[in-house]
Amino acid sequence: MDLHSPIITLPRVGQTTYALLKKLGLETVHDLLFYFPFRYDDFSRSVSIASLQADTTANVSGEIELIQNKKSFKRRMSITEALIKDETDTLKVIWFNQPFLTRTLKVGDKISLAGRVSENYGQLAMVSPVYEKIYSDELVHTSGLVPNYHLTAALTQKQIRFLIKQIISLADTTEDWLPTEIKKRLNLLDLGRALRQIHFPKNHAEVLTAQRRLAFTELFLRQLKAQMIKRQLRDRRALPIKFQEAATKKFVDSLPFKLTDDQRKAAWEILKDLEKSAPMSRLLEGDVGSGKTLVVILALLNTALNKRQSALMVPTEILAQQHFHSISKLLAAYNFNIALATHHRKDKDWQNADIVIGTQALIQKNIKFKNLALAVIDEQHRFGVAQRKKILEVGLTDETTKSSLTPHFLSLTATPIPRSLALAIYGDLDLSVINQLPTGRQPIITKIVTEAGRSAAYDFIRAQIKAGRQAFVVCPLIDESDKLGAKSAKQEYAKLTADIFPELKIGLLHGRLKAPEKEKVMADFLDNKLQVLVTTAVIEVGVDVPNATMMLIEGAERFGLAQLHQFRGRVGRGGHQSHCFVFPSREEISNLQTIERLEALTRHRDGWELAKIDLKLRGAGELYGTGQSGFPELQIASLFDYANIKKAAEEAKLLIHDDPELLKYPRLKQQLGKWEENAHLE
Ligand code: ADP
Ligand code: MG
């Protein structure tokens, strides 16, 4: 067996398990090694039964004195009861609905248990602990720090731990591509050791050192790529776009509102860059609702007035359509040829339009733009650095001049990170920041609503809709699922239509609808033909419907605070007072941590502040979730790790300065290539 062996060759992996693992992107031993846990249960405190205390998590071991199944007729479930004895005392253990346990666990067996201790009528008991039979000294599931992985429903933590345990010795056969000098200088672990420690740490210190090394890896690759792009761009030429001052002023004056000072300043920085014959590389950062699109439109307008082509790439189909409609409307007077290009709808001859708006479809192979002079990526935190490189590579030859040119590049993000951090992580980009929201925006009133308040919230929504407004209802899932309690958009849509708002027009929007359906629903909501839009996280990015003033979020605890803040940013975009109602799931009401997190949302308006609070409250237990970092390439590194980010930037700069083509580091170069391929699109 080696790193390339398919997982199916491992013991206890049949076709079913294999298919499930494949769903997680795990096909080879190598994939498994690089599938990191997101959290650890701490069972490092193994204690005697006599010293157990109620309401703590603990690990005990002993011998089974008694084990039997019972039926609870009242609650229609089966209960397995056991008594476990060590030198000090006896402990009662209960499992629900696992009658098969009595087939594996027998009186006299030695077992190790890990779980929560609770008190019932003065007696301590462990309810549904994780168990493991003791055959030898080595326990995987119930002692020390036990890794937890993100899994699909049908796979268990035990299964994946068992698999990784079998292959972990191969960690040392991985090729460590990080240059030795860097490891020495920064005191970073070798790759093999880091992999062993991240999966099976002996203590917290081992988790931290492993994490540090693996996080550095991700940041370093990202920085290397960015530095390489910067270097390549240094010698490139771009088409200068002349600032059309009078026309720009006329357009701005025609708008129904005044630009904010920050919008003006950002637009000015961008338009000045465009006048140069060196390609612009700029990041426009501004919290949700700060009006970034308008700044972009000024750049598109100037480019089109110069008779040059521009492209705007966005992460979702819905957003592409919305931008297409609003930009077409705003620029209607100019008779530009504005085209839409997504996987589902491509306007005829779009590669020759003045302004092209689209999704990743814009950067597919063999696409030739006419004379692309400006490329803009909206919501760039959803894309990786590799996509940026691609968009710079399309349309490189100017058909008019036959010379090789690079488009000016602008990327937009609402990941509201502080300037110093932005400069470190986007070391190669210039930065424009919009710090203020347009004037006249009232803060969105945010409230946590429990089931008791549900019907009052519905009444409020009904009244607001009567006054002409509209509402979003966001659910964690599209379909019903076996995950208990989570609301699905489809269910919620059915309920609202039939029982709650039968008199209103309600739409349903989610990522699995066909493109034309999505388009229709979104257009109807924009036109206020639909008054309520039931949806999922697809509306997280960018959607702009100023007349929508109410946002209702179901199962709110399932989302991160930064994400909830993005949802909330969908309302409060017009002049009307907006409201956001946050509904925790029924069983979460008594979860103090959940309530504390959601409370933070009601008090803070600053996305970065919220992201920090989220991290603090979820604490060390939840180390990193998928997509929490805000960067698709970062699985383990955190945006909060400023020191590591800075170090990675410095080291990458040094290395590229000394050896721009990485000739001395063939392994690193190969790794960078692989990483670029894998940097996936969402
Ligand atoms: P984001 O920065 O989140 O992309 P948008 O560009 O979508 O924000 O703008 C949010 C809303 O604010 C839009 O409806 C837009 O028309 C409006 N808007 C933009 N600039 C201003 C302004 N200076 N004054 C008032 N409203 C504005
Ligand atoms: Mg936007």
C-alpha cells in the first residue's frame, strides 16, 4: 500500500463506504491523509468512576458487569442499560435505540467510554457515550484528543478514524515540498509529522504546531502564486482608458442619489489606474451594501466610452442576471451592447459585446474576447487566486492592434478585513476601501425570535407587505432531510403558502432550480410580483432588492455570524426601515452559546467584528469549518492568524525574488501546479 492506493483496497471498505467517501472527494490514501479534522473531543482526562462529576465530559474504563436491553413502551424506543465497574465504583450507562450493542458488548468485556456525565435522581450516569472495547493499550475513539471530521450522514466518525489510523504511518512517505530553510527559519514541523499530529495529537500543543505548519502551507502557496502573477504583470502592457470626465459627471448627476465620499475616492483611484499603460491590479473592499457596484459601473462606462471591452465575472447565476439587468438599465441611454454569459444562457456573439456580465463561463477554454481592456471579479472571496490568473489570460491579444495586452484587473470583496491584514493577504494588489454606508440608511433592527413570538413576527411581516414592502425567508436546507429539525426551503414554502400567508404571492428560489426558473423567480421578486421569497444560502452573495425590508432566518444557529451578516445585508438597501428576524431551531433555545452568538448579531453591524466574535464563542472546540476562512483554498488557515499570514507573504516574496521560476525548488513548483488545479470554484 502506498499514497496512491485507492481507498477501496483498505480493509472494511466496501462499495457503499467507498461511494460515500468519494462524495467527500476522498479516493486515495493521500486524500485521506489530507482530510483534516475540524474539531477534537477532549477525553484526555481519564478518571476513576468514583471521581466523576455531573455535567462534565470524561473518559472512564472498566469491566462490564451487566448489560441488557429494555423497551420503553411510553416512548417507543429501546434502551440498552449497562453497569461498568472499575476499582473505585460502578457506573450506569445508557444507550438509546442501539439494541445490537448487546451482541458486541458482553459481560466481562473491558471497555473504554467517553462522553457526558449527567445526574438523574441523584445517580450519575453516562448517556450514549462513545465506546471502544479494550484489546490492547491503544485506543482511538475514546482516549486523549479524539478527532472529528466533516462527514456525510451515512459515515461515522469511528469509520473514518479507523481508516486513517490504518494509513497514518504512510504520512512519513509524503514528499515535503516546503523548502528546508523556511522550515528551519520559522520552526515549522516536517509534513509527515504535522499530518500525524493533526489526526492523532497527544495534546493540544501538538494540534497547534501541526496546524501552524499546515496553515502556513496553504498561505504560502497562495502568496507564491500571487507574487508570481505580480512579477509576470510587471512587464505587461495594458490599454490606457482615458477618463471621460464630462460624461462621467453627467452620469453621476443623473443618479437618484449622491455618491458617498468613499465611493468617489475609490472610483477616482480606479479611473486613474485605468489611464495607465501598466495593468491595474486593484482590490475594492467594502462591507455589504456599501455600493461597490456603482463604482464598478463607472469603470465599465469609461471603458465602453473608450470603445473598449470590459467583463464582469460573478460567482452565481442569480447574481449575474441581477447585475446584467441593473447595469443594462442604468446604462440604457448609451446604447452599449451589453451581454450575459452563464453556463445556461449565453447571448449571441457575447464575446464581442461592449460589456459582458457572466459567471465562470467567461473563463472557459478557448474563449476569445474582442478587445478586453478591463476584467472585474465581484465577490472575489468566492473565487481563488487561480481564477484571477485565468481571467487575466483571456483575451490577451488585442484584435485591433494585434499586440499582446493584459486587461486591467479589479476585484471586489465584502469580506470586511482590516487594511493591514488585507495588505498582507493580498500583498500583490492595490487597495481601495469603502468604509461608509450610503447616507440615509437606517440600521437594520435585528431580533431573536422564539417560537412564542413566531405568529407576531408573521403579523408584522403581513402588515409591512400591505404597506408595499417585501420579505426574504432563508432556510438552511433545500429539501427535508434526516438531520433532525433543520427547516427546508421547500417545506417552509409549502407551509407559508398554505397556512400562513395564503393571500400573498410567494416564490421559492434555490440553487437546484433550472436557470430559467431562477431567472423568472428573481425577476418577479424584483418587480414585486412576488412578495415573499423563500430561499437558501444562495442569496448570501450580492442580491440587491431595495424594496425588500424584511429578512427572516430559520435555523439561524446553523450559519456562521459572518454569513448571517451577509444575509442580513440583503435588506436595508433602500430608504425604508428594515428588520431581520432570527429564528433559532426549537431545541437550540436553551443552548446558551447559540443564543450568545445570535445576540451578538443583534448588537453589531460590523462584519469583521462579528467574524471575530464568532471565532471566540465557538472557541477552540470548533477549529475551522469548511468555508469559514472566506477563501476557497484555505482549509485550515485562518484569516485571524495575522502573524502566519505575514510570514507567508514575506517568505513568498523573498523566494520569488531570488528564484522567480522556482528552478531550485522543483517539488515546490509541482505542488503549486497541483494546488492551482485543485483550487476549486464553488
Ligand atoms: P454592495 O457593496 O453590497 O455590492 P450594492 O452595490 O449592491 O452594494 O449597493 C447596494 C444598494 O445601494 C443598491 O441598491 C445601490 O443602488 C444603492 N446605492 C449605491 N450607492 C448609493 C449611494 N451613494 N446612495 C444611496 N444608495 C446607494
Ligand atoms: Mg455586491
